[in-house]
Amino acid sequence: MMRCVFIFLGGLAIIAPARAPAAVVVRTWPNQLVGTTRDKGTVWRTNDYVCARQPRPPKALASAEKPPYIACGQVVRTTLSGLVLNLPSPKVRILAGTRLDLEKVDRATFYQSGLLPRKVTDAEEPTKRRSVSGGLNYTSGGMHAELGITRAITLGAMASLFYFPAGDARLTGNSFYATASIYSDRLFHGLWGIIGAGFSLARATKGAEQVGQSVSSPLFMMAAGWKTLHSSGWNIGAAAGAQYFMNRRVDAYDLRFSGLVPTAIFHVGHCF
């Protein structure tokens, strides 16, 4: 939005553009996030593309040539008094107190700026905080739903079916986990660590038995691996770790296992 001031010279009113005040960085976070003040004359929305310049000194204000961009990114969140920006800056370190001239740009300018890190593969990543995935692991197949609570951490729920031999019997049933995941790069991308706590509802059987004996147990799970997020929203992940069954006692059978079960996870999911 263009704002103007009136300058009166000899009774004539000359209209000149008013320079919007520079934004001030008030806070920085990991993963290239910065919080700034905002010019209330510009309408900002989540996912807007933004490029930043260093403010021109007063002596250079009359020059038509603008300084080069030092960073380009996207608006992650807007508030009444400020903006949260995903603003990678390979040329200048942006710290609290830094003054920036923020300019809303189009998608083409954003990508042609030459200021994006190579690892950025999804321009609309800031809004993709939910993922639903399905897959297989060493003992089961199931579904996993996640919700991002920060730029790198998700909370989720996982449900799966499992089958594995245990001593002179076999266990079949369902497991349910509350999970927490952390990603090294951004949500659903990078090194992936996951922990979970929940319970299982299983049945122990032997040979051709169909009825067997019911057994339930608290469960714990931990795994680490890699997940990659494509710009389409699809993500693929693989991880290896272990599950621990606390209750290993069944009166009718000798399960003869420590309760520790290896797990190798392969998931395919979609973010939205």
C-alpha cells in the first residue's frame, strides 16, 4: 500500500511517497525463524513471500537504486504487532535488533533471488503441520497420525496390528501408542527420532489353537531413522529401534522372551 505526505513549497502541494519504517527483529529462533515488528500499512498473510534488504542510510534515500536483498523467505505467522518469518539468510547473520526493509514479493522473485538454501524443497512448508501415514514394520502394519507443535516436533497417535512368535506360542493383537517425534531439519524432513508409550491387546496361541489366552501389556517404543518430505506433501520414512512389552506372563504358555522386540519401520504418508 502506498502512503503519501504533502510537502508545501511556496503554496504548492507536492505529493511524495512516505518511506515505510524499517522492521526491527525482536527475536530469533532455531531453524531460521525470526520475529519482527511490522508496517501496518502493508497487509501480510501467512505464506506470503518476503525478501529483506538492509535499510538505506539517510544520505542514500534520494537514490533510486535499492540495496540488494540479503534474505528471502515466507511469513509463518502474523500478529497485530509483528510477523514471524522463515527467513534463511546465507549472506548476513540476522540477530535481535537488526533493522530490515521487508518487501512482499511474488513466487518467481522468491525463487530467483538466489538466497534460498539448497535444502528448501517445499515453499509452502510453514502450513503443513499434519501428516497421516501408513506402513509396515518388523512385526506389524498400521497407521500413524502426527500434528506439528513446533517447527521440528510432532505429537501423534499410532495404531497397528502385530504378530510374532514368543517361546512355544505366538502373539497376535493390536498396539496403540501416543508418540512424539523430532526432526533435524523441519517437520517431516531430516533425521527422525520417535518415542512412544501405549498398550497392547493380544492373544497368545499355540499350534492350531484358535482361542488361546488373552494378554494385555503396557508398551514402550523407540526408533531413529530418516524421513524425507516432497514438495507435493508426500513423505517417506524409515527407522529402526525396539519395542518393549512389560507384561510377559501368560499362565497357559511359556512365552520365554525378554519383552524386547526389534522394530524396523517403513512409512509412506501425506502432509496437509
